[in-house]
Amino acid sequence: MHNPTVLIIGGSGFIGSHLVAKLAAAGSRVIVPTRRYERAKHLISLPRVEVVEADPGQDATLLRLMQGVDAVINLVGLLHSRQGTPYGPDFARAHVELPKRLVAACVAAGVPRYLHMSALGAARDAPSMYLRSKADGELAALSNPALATTIFRPSVVFGPEDKFINLFASMQKILPLVPLGGADTRFQPVFVEDVAQAFVHALLDLETRGKIYELAGPDVLTLGQIVTLAGTYCGHPRPVIKLPTSLARLQAMLLEWAPGGPLMSRDNLDSMQVANVIAPSSTALTLLDLGIVPAALAAVAPRYLGSVHRGRDRFDDFRSRAKR
């Protein structure tokens, strides 16, 4: 596909914004639907990017949005849901039902290509609702052989606008110490630019169809180490206090009721029962198979955690990378 027209569901979010800028810079036409136009206003000045106020939750709307489209990318993901078995209704709707509807709409509209965001550790027998729902979402994404589908499983994604490293840095600016559940859980943080580039490479390479890529950075770090680094990089290092399981679950339960939405949940803790890394024995495809050498957290995070970022800095960065 040369300069394809791409519909990105979830394109106004953290990863989506970086991907939209990269695709625009590469010459693609990009359509980004959003229920609220304000959420995507940072993308409207990018070349060849069309922000459309629309509800992707409606099948008729999906079919309309897919007219003349060469590929659909689904980046939608939730970190929290109400309870349920095998997962709550919010996870079911966003991670399982949406991919089913997108695949059906792609086939109906004649869209040949679908790229799907999953999560490292996704498995139907995983300890958390989040990971179980992501596994069923993968099955939905691969459900129709008529559609050329590629799946990506990233570890925790970091970058200037992330809500992970930045959160821990912000906490250490105001707290004397950081009580931390799941402190020994291992992660393999991956840079948002590398994740976005993986999608760009795969989009243009049909050899990636039907394949699953596990996206991770070069370093394996415990959550405690990541929090310590965040404090160091932002200039406010604080002691990290590892919480026992009982206190960690109590902390998570309280944080589920944080103003503005959960900062942490018991299901997040359940996810951390398994390491969020590529297993040494894994034969999975990785960023290297896409020709991408992943950036390390230590090479990137000090640049954005060591300074105060304003909204306009973020928008200017997207415009710069989109050659605008």
C-alpha cells in the first residue's frame, strides 16, 4: 500500500497521537473519529489528518467511516472495569465486542487490513480480567481469515504524555515516600515512538499479516526500580516502601475511588501477578523483526521528566514530526 488511507479507532490518545503524526509524515491520509472533538484538537493541524466527531459504538457509523479506507487500526484499551466473570462489562465492550464489530465492518466495507493493539501477557487463563479480555480480543481480531490482521502486544508504554512514569514522578514531587504494591513485578518498558513505528512498518508490509508482535524495550526493570528512576529523573527521589499483599490490595481498593477515576485497582494488582516481559524462551516476533532497535527508558525519560511540559509543547512536537 502506497500512502494508504487509515482509520484509527482510539487515535486521539497517548499512543494514537504519536502514530497519527508518524502516518501523516509518511504521506498517509488519516481519519480519527472521536465522540468529543475537543479531545482530538491537538491533531487537527496535522497534514492529511481528518478529525471526525462520530460514535464508533454504532455499526452504521463504522461502515460510513470505512468507506474508501485501506486499513483500520484499533488502539482502544481500558485499564479499569466493573467486576464480572471472566471479565467486567467495560472490558467486554472495549476489548472484545469492539474488535468483533470492527472485523465485521471491515469485511462488509471491503477494508483489507486490520491492525490490533493487545497487551503483553494476554491469556485466557491470566490472573486479571484485563489480560483475559485482551486475549479474547485477539481471538476476535483473528476471527475472519478474509481480513489481513496483525496483532501487537506491548509492555508498559512510556513517553512524554504517559500516565505511568509521569504519575510516579508527580507523586514524588509531593509525597515524602511512595508506598508501592507489586513492587517486585518485572516490566520491560517500551518507548511510545517505537510502538508507533511498529504499526507504521507493519501497515506497509503484508508479510506481517496473521502474526503477533510482542513489543518491549531492551531493559527488564521491577516496578520498584521504575518508580525509583522516575523520582531520580524528575529531581525528587523518594524512598519506595514495598507493601505486603494485604496492604497492597487495601491501597488499590482505596485508589479505585480516587477523584477523576481510579489511579489503581485490584485488577491491576492481579495483572502484576505475572511478569510483563518477553519470556527468555519466547519465540515471539519483536521490534527487531520489524527493523526497530528499541530505545531504553534511561535514554529517553530523563529528557521529559526533568522539565515541565506544557500542552503546547506536545502539540508542537506532533506538528514537527508530521513535517508541518
